[in-house]
Amino acid sequence: MSCIADGDKAGRVLRFAMFSPKLERRRQFNRLAVVAAATVLVVGIALIAVWAVRAFSMLEAAEADRTPIIIGALIALAVLVILCLIAYVAVRAVGRFS
């Protein structure tokens, strides 16, 4: 939060600066966008981890090459980052036009 000092008591007493309703709504949507993107990231990483563990356990039984699984996980992470950005931008756009 932003604070401004009271004239003669600068450094001791601070009071919070007032924000316009429009700016406050923008800040709230920014926070919501970050939360939405973080949620998508956490859920996506969990799903990728579960998939990778299952794939590696199947490959151990078959004694196959692990390179395709690693490449697939990296591609999934790249797509996940793009989805996080899309979620962030979508929430910000809703906040801007509402």
C-alpha cells in the first residue's frame, strides 16, 4: 500500500493515501489475474508431474528411451506458460472493460 507522510510528523505518523475507485478496481483485477495465472501454473505442473511419473514407470518396464518423454514434458511446460499468460491477459481484459 502507498503511504504519505503527515507534514510536521514526517517519519513517525503515516496515513494511507486514497486511491480512486477506478484505480482500486484495476489493482484488484491485477491481483485476481495473478492468482488465476498462478492457479493454472500450479495445477498444470501437478498434472505434468503425474503424467511424467507414470510415463517413466511405464518406460522402466519396457526399458525404452526416455528422450521423447523429456521432450514432451518440456513442450507441455511451454504450453503451460502460454496458458498462464492467456489466463492473466483474459482476467485483465475483463477488468478493463467491465
